[in-house]
Amino acid sequence: MVRAQAAKALRAVGALDELEKLMSNKDPRVRRAALDGLIDYRYWFSMGRNPLKTEAYTPGIIAALKRIITDPKEALYVVDGALFAMRNAPTKVISDNVKAIMPWTTHEEWWLRESSFTALSGLDRDDSDYLKIVPALVTMMIKEYHTMPRARMTSHLQSVLQRKKKESEIGVLILAGMLDAAKESEIRTGL
């Protein structure tokens, strides 16, 4: 918590070069803290209210995010933070990294499925890119059985549906997905 608060302070004062360095630290706890600073981590509630703005993402931060999500030896909790941080990256960066993000969408850990959904949901700022990823987002929501990510996934899709309207191409896909979810979602007992 102390590391995360320190990283948040670095973000607040604009010390992004220091955060870039921390994202490459040998200690995974330090790397995660740097990411927590970028996303204004709210401890168990994902991104805070004051994450790094899209226009403030530096080439070094972008390179570090890509390195983290593609490194098979990276600590999962660090990957989780990088996926959350990817949410606010420029949409071109997210779009360029969809192939690196997709394997995390089916990970056995629900919190990595959630953070990968969050990363991909950043494409909602560009209709053409978002339209390409909506089917994957809807599929993730339908297949998700854990209540926390399922609720956040559904909430995101509902929010986009309200903004884009149900008659839009995006709206039609989301609405169809919501109807499919009602029919296809597995109801598990005893969890």
C-alpha cells in the first residue's frame, strides 16, 4: 500500500520518467506499485478516479505495458495492473496489442479475465476499433461465471449501449449479446 501511494504521488506530480523506471524494476512488487500509480488503484476495486490521462502516456510507459503483457515469466499480478493501465492508453496502442491481450481473456483466474476485458474496453473511444472487439467482449461476458467481473462487464456494455444507442451498429451487437447472455449463460450452483 505504501508503494502504491508513493507511485500515485509520482503520477500526481508528473514524475512519469520515474514511473517508467519502476515499471522495469527487478522486484515485481515495485513494478505493480508503479502500475497502481498509473491507474490510481483503489484496492480490490480496480481503477481509481484519477488514472493517468490518455494523452500523458509516454513511449516508455507504452513499451513497458507491452513488455509486461507479453512476458510469459511476468508475475500475474503485474500483468493484471498492466492490463488495467492499457485501458487508458491511446486506442491505437490498444488496437495494436489486441493479439497480446486476447490470451488473458480466457485465463483461469477471473481477475485476469476482468482486467483483460477492461483493457479491451478502452477501444470504446473509437467506434471502428470497438466494433471489431464487441463480439469478443460479449462472449467474455456470456461465459463469465464469477460475479465481480460479470457485473463489471455487464455494466460496461450497458453503459456503451446507452451512449451509442441500440439502433447503432455497436448497439445492435451489444443488445444481441445481452439477449444471448440470458439464454446461454451457465448458472452454477454452490459457488
